[in-house]
Amino acid sequence: MSQNETGNNARITPVKLGIDTKFKFECHKNISCFTKCCRGIDIMLTPYDIVRLKNHLELSSEEFLAIYTEPKLLEKTDLPVVTLKLLDDDIKSCPFVRDDGCLVYQNRPTTCRYYPLGVGTLSHKEGADEDEFYFFINEPHCKGFEEEKEWTVREWRKDQGVDIHDKINEGWANLIVLKRSFPQNIKFSEKAKQMFFMGCYNIDKFRKFIFESSFLKMYTIDDETIENIKNDEVALLEFAFSWLRDVFFNKEEKIYKVNENIVEERKKTT
């Protein structure tokens, strides 16, 4: 499974690219296909994408999810994910694209940053470069490959900021990898899926869950962590990923005191 979902006309080049593979590509306003890749797309949004986009638009995560996303279940994991809701026009446009470019370019999703690359694994653990691979998403209309600007995959990731996005989303990606390793007949309950959705995507609701319920009475969390997650959304995301891993996968390296009443407490917040 790749983070990068492609449109119906996209063709994935069946060549695995390494982190230092070189390629030529550039996209700019003077290229004839500018913004065509922003139509007829299927973009899975990562947790960090949602944080950046909802802040850019000055919306709560609840509002952003309701207006701009569609929920789906991820194949082979049965976990909830969210995709960008496209406009109901003839070409299924991204809601943020205009003829002269992207309205949210500085906070565009991870998939957009990767393009024209796809990533062949959702795991982004440090030092895992030898296990990671990439591929080209070749769309017939794209003229970017005819440009002369040369990159390595590593340089492209850094230039587009996906190295930072991948690092922040690492815990989420690893949750999906862990669930995928389970036998397919082992399913999460609907309540568990709701908990996963809240922790990964509805970050404002998750913050309320922590600070406006009895959560802090059920879990032993140090004062520094509490202060960090209260004021830093990235720290809150990373906390959510660790907590979900702890609750769902019962890892021995638990850092929280788990109480089985958590599901009942979750019901009170919905």
C-alpha cells in the first residue's frame, strides 16, 4: 500500500527506485500541464496533513473532516482512513486548486509533495532506507519529466518537505503496518475504529478527550508530557500514536497505566 493514491489515468512505472536514484522532473506555472494533476485524484490524508490543513483554513479538525474529507476503510486492515473530498465537477477537481495554482500550497498534503513519486511502504522508520522503495507515477498529461532539473529521491523528499511529514506520521504508519500483520479475520470493533479515527484524525476532539474527561485519572502521564501535548499538536499526534499502539497492540514497553474502562469513557465523549 502506498500513501500515494493515483487517478484512473495514472500509470505506475514498475521500477523500484532507491533513495539515491536520480531522475529529472520539474513543475512550474509555465508548463502546459500545470494543475492537471490536481484533477481526478484520490488522495489519502495523513494525520499531519489534517493538522496543517485545518490550521491553514482556521477550522477545527471536526469541521475540516466534515467539509473536506470522506471516510474509507483501508484495504487489508479494515482501519478507518480519510481521503480528500473532490469537487462535484466534470473533472473531479481538488477543492483547493485554481488555474494559477494551489490555495494551500505551503500546507499541501503529503501525497502532493511526493508527486511524481509514490512510496512503496507506509513504514518510515529511521535507518530503513534499504527496505523502502519508490516508483514513478506517470500520467499521460504530465510534461514535468521533460524538464532538465535533476534530483535524487532523497533530494526531492527534502526539498518537498516529505521527510518531515514522514517522520511525524511514522507512528500512524506503523500502526497500519502492525494491523496489516494481523490475520485478516481479526477485526477491530466499531468502538475501536472510532477510537483510532479520533486519535489519528480528529486531533481537537482527542485533546478534549484527554483534558476534559477522566483520562488523566486513568493513565499515569508525567507533567512534562502533559504540558507538551496541551500546547503542541505534533507532540499530541505522537502521543496519540503511542497510546493507540499501547491500547490496541498491548506492547510490553507500555508507558501509560491502562484502565479497561477506557472504552466506556470513550462512549461519553461521542
